[in-house]
Amino acid sequence: MMDRAALRLILLGVFLISASLGVKKKQNVDIYSFYINSTVTSRYATTVITSRVANTLNESQEIQFEVKIPKNAFISKFRMTIEGKTYDGVVKEKEEAQQQYNQAVSRGQSAGLVKSVGRTLEDFKTSVTVAAFSKVTFELTYEELLKRRLGKYELLINAQPMQPVADFKMDVHIQEKPGISFLEVKGDLSTGDLANAIKTTRADKDAWVTFYPTRDQQTKCKSCGENGLNGDMLVTYDVNRQNPNGEIMVSKGYFVHYFAPSNVPRISKNVVFIIDQSGSMSGQKIKQTRLALLRILSDLDEDDHFGLITFDSEVNLWKRELLKATEENLKNAKSFVKEIRDRGATDINAAVLAGVDMIKRHPREGTASILILLTDGDPTTGETNIEKIMANVKEAIGTKFPLYCLGFGYDVNFDFLIKMSLENSGVARRIYEDSDADLQLQGFYEEVAVPLLTDIQLKYPGGSNLTKTSFSLYFNGSEIVVSGQITDNSVESFTTEVIAVSKGSNVTYQDNTMTKDTSDVPPENEDFMQRLWAHLTVKQLLDRQVLLKGQEKEDEKKESLKLSLKYQFVTPLTSMVVTKPQEGDVEVANKPKEGERGGESTADYYDSDLSHYPVQHSLQAAKIIAVDDFDLYDHPLPTFHSNRFLLPVVGQSKPLCFDVPVPHKLRLLQDSASEFSMNGESLSEQNGFHQIAIHYKTNHHLIISTKSISYHNGQDNVEILWGQELTQHNTDGVSLVVLENEMNVTMGNIGVVIISHKKDGVMFLWPAIWEYPKDVNLTGVLGKSDISYVKTNGSQTPTLKMKDKEVKTYLETVSDYRLHSTPTRECWLVPFQAVMEAEISDFTVTQL
């Protein structure tokens, strides 16, 4: 009945104008847990935000979930768990949800839950009605490929729970095969008292950043207040680059090649700046442009050549030819820049063609040529037909050098700039009208200031379904990324070849890697390579569609849609549909797009901008009764695929048992006081756990998989294989003893045993705790040591009395995996909630 009354929440990947919702601070809503877990494996970041919220009111109310995510990311999962039932999002083709969207808009209901926030973030917002004294868990996953700029990668994470949270945790784990050369944590969340809540741990190929602020600390930072945390954490890092051929990783038939040589002599450049000085550039824009140009001119190297063109209704050349960046020429150029004044209309066509002509009339062997256009509006004089302008510029450049287009503010026709730059091997970048616009301009120039290679071609014999393999320029501090599939999985090695031009001479980079070497890919991230390939492919397909027409465009669209659906990415072509336990109305959300004012836009795939419709909410709560609301649990139905846990009870011959559906990642054991935690991950349709992670204090990390055991303490790295002879390791309160198929772990005063089992040819792990330490407040699925029950009589259905509540049960059998012999035992099967007095979702983790 509840499913029939389901409401669909649609996260549209198209631009829909929406309204920001007025959020009233609810004193009767308790966000009791807020976790952010981000794992970066070879530059591919997967971030999971989990918010657990309780309605402490004695009546149902709407509870809101709002987070900010990077604009470059794809949402890949959204889940709500209410009273033990999980509602998962499913990504579908946009058109499938369009009818429901139209119905929602026609009734004036929610038309947009994702909106742009500033330059780098999007705001994701949704809500659900929760019954009195009940809980809801929201979980959002997004994925992104980190891009290298100016010699570093940046992982941006925003935290704004809207209130201080008792259990707030942010965990970042970076895994990089070549090793991490530097790591830095910046942002608002690293200021004030919050700096003391950040801990970083470095190993050779791994880095961990933890951020566990107390309630009090959450109100004391640069942008924090009584509403708790409000700001960004920016984790920047780079990797070691000892191999000039680049870094190649292979996993499960997919590969990724990161190419960023640094030991290459810089190429002198020919750069022409084409500056809009029309009337719309008046005021602060023209002042900031002048300031940025003065700084950029100071950064030119003496063997660079440069030109300056300003334009309004006329085109003005500082000099007719490119000049060498000598001290005297730069001094004269700066004098010219200081006299730039706003006036007249906008003749983009004539200005860009003049810049192309300047470069073509002064060819220099072994150099790199660049055109940089800055404008804030549409062409208003001369040739004003956008299609003709693009055709003229494309013909004039003839693929010989890139054109970079900088759009100042929001009045600019950014679609036009995107198309024109992409057609000419460049990129478009929006310059935001702000106090730091001059720094934005200077920052863009720095990215293209030092060309190292030109005409780069990457070849992969035996590779297929490759992402982009041809690049006009490679700049210092950037990185070329190519991913694809390996055609023949039986080959033992995979060859890469890069052919490029360095200062007029051809250079070749060749490398060979073993296809079977997957030791650097952790088991829990084994599919990351495939998802990285899909992410990069979809991004590039969406870019290319901007330039295509007719059947070719349709074919590219079908391919990007196919991949978006397969990998469950919310893109401009897809929608996410979530069934919610409510009835009546349709709620619609979207992925916003850059610079759009309504209708279709070719700027879909760039930075975002959004306007608003008015929004109303009219959601009715379904009749779901929380466990806390009644004293008699329903009869527990056995789960088809689950891990069944045994719980011995003092004074009773028969233990309790309970099921946890698989797959899952569980918090198995935790002692906050000693900073001990043990988490386990299971796989679908398999017994036990395929990996268990144990952490102690901030520097002890033990990863146990079915194949091997890895331990590191910030200094030492120990690798052990199952089946070896007796192995022991003791250090700093940690004792590890590995037998043939058993591992005894002691950290502090907590001891656990991990048993390695093999059933039907499949290996799995099982944890056991034979002695619970005294005076330690253990939590987690295995943390209950004081449970008791009494079997009651007088009912046809077996009933146990537990903590003053009657629980229906029945006698079941369970394999006791705590022992090598796995004896079969009888147990009373009871619901998980009856034992733990909480939901399964309260014990799930997003990162081991």
C-alpha cells in the first residue's frame, strides 16, 4: 500500500528555473550525525555525505537535507532511509521524468532543488516528511575527476549542516600510486579553533585528513556561528613524477594514463591579448582588466613575443607586429594599457581576425602561439552574426593555435564563447564580477604561461574506446589524461606512446606496463578505473556535442546518455527518480547550467548559473510507525542474502541472532575514548566480509582483505600474505599475530580475532570478540556485550522479553563463523532493531 502511494522525486539533469526554499530554523530537528567521507584513488574522487536527523517533535514535520557539491561533479547516488526502509534513487533518461515535471510546475510545486552557489559549488536540496519522534538518514554520493592546475590537485569539500552536530566527522583518504609529493589543507574550516580539529597522516602512497570538530569548535571559525560550521575545506596535493613517460594504471580491462612531464625545456610563446574596451566594460571591469594586464606583462619572459589589441566599434593595435618582451617594450606596453578607456560598441569579429593575422604574419619556428580574448558582451557592430563570426575565425586560425575566450560577467554570450573556443582547441572561462576579477584574469594566464610541448598525440596499441588523444598544447603545471579499454585482456603488458614537438623537434615517450599488476588498486575501489573512464568519456562527449549537428550530434548524445544511465550519473541528459513514502505531489530537482536564461543552452556543460521560480511544498506523511513507538516487534522474516550474527547471552543456553542484508559497509566495533574502530565490507550474495579495516589512534591503520594484510603506522609499512608461516609484529601498544588462516589483533586494551574462511571456493573474513574489556563503552554491531532476554509463555508465537519490550521470534540455525570448524548452532532470530535499538543505517559507514 505504501508503494502505491509513493511520490517521485526527480533530479533532472536539465536546466530548470527554480526557487531557493525559505528555510526556517527548526529547534525540534536534531542532526545527530553528519559524516563526509571522500576517497581519492588516482585523482578520481568519490565523496559520500551522510546526514542522520531526528524529528524530536511530537508530530510529523518536513525535514530538509541541503549540501553543496562541486560543479564539476556528477551525482551518482542518493538514498533516504526512514524507519528501516531505504529509498534509492534510479537514474533515468530525462524525458521519462518530463511529464511528471510538467505536472509539478503546472501545480506550482517544487521545480528545482539544485542551484548554483558562487563560482565552484552547486546547492543540492531536498526534503521529506518524517513522523513524530522518528529518524531519517540522507546519503548523497558524487564523483569527480580532479584536474591539475598550476602544479596541484584540489579537492573542495563544503560543510554547512545548519546546526552544531554532536557527531561530525570528515574523512579524506588519498591513494596515489607514484606517491604524494606534498599535501596542504586550507579553507575557512582550517581557521580559528577548527585548525586544532584537523589531523593529517602521510604514508608513501597514502594520505589521510581527518576533521572531527567538537560542538564548541564548530561555532568558532572565520565563517562559523551559532548555526555551526559554514565553509569549505580545500585539500591540495600533487604526486611524485619520476617517470617522464607518465603514470599508467591498469585495472579490470581499463587503463588511465596521466602524462605531465616536467623535465622539458619551456617553449617561448607568441601571445596576443584582445581586450574589449566597449562601453559595457566601464567602471570596475576596465580598471580590473588594466590591473591584470599590467601584472601579466610583468610575468612575460624575455624570449616571449606579445601583441596588444583593444577593440570597441574599431580595432586598435598597440603595434602592428609582435614585439619581443624586452624591458623597454614592456615599459611602453604598460603605458598603453594604462590609457585603455571604455567607449563605443563591440566588433568581436574584426578584433579576433586582427589577432590571428598578427600571429600569422610573424611565424617563429619552435614557438607556441596563443590568442586570448576578453569580452563582456555580444557582438554589436561589424559582423554580428555569431555563426559567421565562428566560421571566419575557424578558417583564419586553421587549427594552427588555440583561442582562449574569457567572458566577463553574466551579460556576455557565454554559449558563443564556448563554441568559438572549442572549435579552435581552446577553452572558455567565466570571469566573475567581483573584487578579485583581476586575480582571476591573472590566474588564468598563469595556467597557460609556460608551454612545454605542442602537437601532442597519444597512441595506445591494443586500446579501444579511448578518450581524447590529441592535444594542441601542454602547459607546465597541467596534466593530460587519457583513459580507455584494453582490447585483449590476455596480454601481459600494455604499451603507451606519446609523440610531441618540443622547441621545434619531435620527441617520443614510450612506456610499458604489466596489465596484471593491480596491487595498487584497493579491493574496495576495483571499479574506480571503469568509472573514471566513464566520467571522462561522458564529459568529453558532452563537450563535443556543442560543436556537432544532425545525426552526428544525435549519435554522440545517445552514447553519452547510454553511459550516464549505465553508471548512474546525473548529467544534463539524465534524471534521478527517488520513490518516497509520501503521496500526492511531484517534487523536481535539476542540475543547473552556466549562464542560461531559459530554454536550451550549449553552456550546459560548463559552470552553473540559475534563476528562480516560486516554490511551494505540500507533502503528506505516510503512516510508518517508528520502532520507538510500539512495544511489540513484528515477526522477523529471514533475509535471503544476509550476514547472520550470533550474540551470546549470559545465563541462556540459546544465543540471539540477527540478520544484516548484504552488501553493506558496517561499523563493527568502536571505542571513541581510545580512538579504536573496526569496519567491515561485504559483497552481494557472499558470506562474511571481503575486507575489514581497523584503525587505532591517528596513525595505526590495518587493512585485512581475503588476499593480504597491510599495516602502517605512519612510518613502517608491513605487508603480509595469508598462508605464510607464523608472523608477529609488535609496536606502540599494537600486537599483530598472523597464523595460517587466523589473525589476532590487539590495539590498546581491545582484542579481536579475524578468521579467514573458504566456502564453495570463495574466501571471506569473519571477526570474533572473545573477551570484552571492562569499563569500555563499545559501540558498533559487535559492541553489545550486556544483552539479556527472558522467554515468555502463553503465546503461540515464541516471544522474548528484551528491555521491557516483547519481541516475536522463532528458532533458527546459524553457522558460527567465529570458529574455524563453523559448527551449526540454534539461535533465537530477532530483528536488528530489537537488539541494537537503532536502525541498520545508524551502523553503516561510507568509507572503511
